[in-house]
Amino acid sequence: MTDQAGAKKFLEFLPLGGADEVGRSCYLVGDGERYVMLDCGTSPKKDQIPNFEPLKGKKLLAVLITHSHRDHIGALPWLLEKNKNLKIFSTPLTKELSYIILKDAVRVRRRRGEPSPPLPPENVWETREYGEAFQIDDGISAVFRDAGHIPGSAQIVLNWDGATILYTGDICTFDTRMGGNFEKWEEADVVISESTYGAEFSRPDATTSIISAENSLIEEMKNVLQQKGRILIPVFATGRAQEIMYVIASAMREGKLPRVPCYSIGMMNHMLDVIGKDPAYREKVATIWECFTRIDFPRGVDANPEADERFRKIRDSKKPSIFVATPGTLQEGASSNLAIKIFDEKRSAIFIVGYQDEDWPGWHLWKMEEGGKFRIGESELTVKCRVKKFEIRGHAHPKHIIENIKRARPKLVLFVHGDPKARHQMHRYSRLEIKKCRFLSHLGETRVRFKVRTGKYDLSPLPGAPPTES
């Protein structure tokens, strides 16, 4: 790490995916000889894996995982296929949740006739608690800090021969019902930060905003149920699913919602089984199950829920009820199957929560005019029910990210995990508020070589992809 003059050599940051998109998070940090990977995800759009071409000829020591969302873990089978003894590190809860997600992804790909490597062997996946420092190699150690995003999620603080590199993963800096307790940043030389909602500086404070969104959701649900309608909330299996279910269960317990049948349909049930074993979440999960009836599909039926008699019965019933169902994209599975029925019910509603990508059916449904046509598979259906989106989020407000950058006082900040507008706005506002720091936000697949002491950097294209404008 030191040249003949005694000055610090360059460290390298190599984004293999996720630098210019929400998804496919996968980054290398190294010194030219040894490298550590931070996350290893797939794209939520097309299940695209990272560009592993730059790994050739490099000594990869380990992969550190921040949390169990597919865009941070989904490519692990491909990575481990060619690096069979590579060590994986995460928190214990992230490991358990990740295996549920990965097993489901393998089933889906095989059902579609797509190639799928086997799951990573459990014996190479080690776990560490928050705050428990661990050695990766000589002069290289790491520690997990609570990210507050979903149960088990972590920020990674990497120490490399005395240099401190903070990788945020996905962070939620405000209190949520089922998140963790975000740990504010300490001093770091380099910060690699998410920027998911970086374009929304004008939005209200995140805590105020999420409380308002929850209250609005409950009020809208109450109105639908009083009109004898049904409600579908499409969700992803981890994070917002548990959050929404707890909000609904709490509202029923407090008399803010009428008591109607509530159904939890899909993979989030298995997630709740795991989360509920953790003492921090046990009471909240118990509250959820007081309200919700779980619908689990036998293996192989989840792609075609119509094959399940119990599901068909509740789907075809016209009684007021609430369905929280996967997937959140509305691409297939239970949520899509339910939506087809509910589209035709004027008194009913589909409420969308959390992030929606422009390529997903859920985004197009949200943006659709009342009475518009919606395509699912080969069918084009008229949407008569009400559709509304509620911003119940699990990512940091951009102002909170800037506050933490000020606290960390880094020499260099790399903004990743955001669309172009989000990263541009994070870059712009950060430069206005923070001096004596360098910022990069348009990386594409470009190698960043930087000096820890000064933050000075140079850029070069990675093998397998041209650089984007920087």
C-alpha cells in the first residue's frame, strides 16, 4: 500500500453493476493485488447479472453482503459457480432470508427453462453480528453497522491498511415499523453511497412523510371496505411486505380499520417465519399473524396460483377483504392473478406501495388513467377499480445522506444505486453544501483509482463494457 516515497498508493473501485441503475449492485474494492466484493445482485428488470469480466486474473478474497434483496444477492450462484470456496459474509438474519430468496429465484428460472447455477454452499457463508469486527486478510478487516433498511440489513465499514471505506448498501435513516435502527456514519476516507431517491430534495422530511402516507393508506382502505370493496396490495417479499402488514394489523387492533378477512399470500410468509425468530421482531410478527391468514403454495404452484383451491376460493369471493400478495411488480403469480379479478370491481382498489421501476407492470398501472387498458400476458383488460400509490419507503431521504456525509468528512464520495436524475441531484446538492470533498456520480462501468489521503482519482474503462460519461 506504500510506494518508495512513502505516499499512499491508489486503491481501486470497480463497479461491476449498480453504479448507474437501481439494481445489479456489485462493486469491487482493491489495491491492485487483493480485492473484496461488496454485494452481488441481479437486475430487477431482466435478472441480468453483473459484468464479471474484470474479475479475471484478480485475487478475490471475499464477498460482503448488505441485505437480502435480490438486486444485492441474486448473482451469488453465478459468482460461486466459478469461485466455489469464496467466503461470503453477512449478518445472520440476512443469510437466512437470502437463502429463501435464492431458492425461489432458482425455481423460477428453472420453471422458465433458463439456466441456473446451484445455490452457494452454506458452509462458505459466514455470519457476523452488528459491531463484530472480522479479519478478511492481512491489513483488511470489516464490520457491519445497522442500515435500518430491512431486517438484517447492514452498512459495511471496510478498513484497508488504515484507510476507512464506508459502503452504505441500501439505508433507511428514519424510524420504520419493521426496519432496524440506522447507525449514523462515523469518519471515513471514502463513502460509496446509495442515491435511490436523490432527486427528491423538495419532499417533506422522511419521518413526517411516511407517517402521513401510512395514515392516508389506512383512511383510503377504510373507505373502500365501507363500500364493500376489496383491496389488493402487491408487495415484494422482504421489507415493505412486513411493514405494510404490520401497519394494517395495528390499525385493526386500534379500531382504525373494520375487521375483515386479511390474507398474506406468497413468499413473505416464509420471511416472516425467519424474522419472527429474532427477539427484536417477535412481538410485531405475532401482531401480524393475529390479523392475517397465510396462504402458502406447494412447491411449483406459486407460478400458477389458480391450481390452489384455497386461493381460488378467496380470489373469487366478493366479500370485503384485504390481500397482501407477491410479487410487487405484478408480473406474474398471486398478485397478478388477483389483479385480473379486481380490475373489474368498481368498489375495489389496488394500492401500490414502495418502489416501482418504469419497466414493471405495477408502474404502468399506477400511471394509468382511470378506465384505461392494462395488459397482463396476452390479455388487455379495462381497469375499473381504483388505483393509487402511497410512498411508504425504506430508503434514505437525500438530505439525510448529505447530513451523514458531513459527519463522515470523506475525501471522496461515489454515488451509486440511483437513476441518472437521482445521482445528478445528489452530486449537485452535495457539492453546494460540502467543500473539500470530491464527488462522482456518473460511473457506468468505469474503474476509479483514488488516493485515500487526498481523494484524487483517475478513471479508465473496465473490461467488457465502455465507460459512460463521468
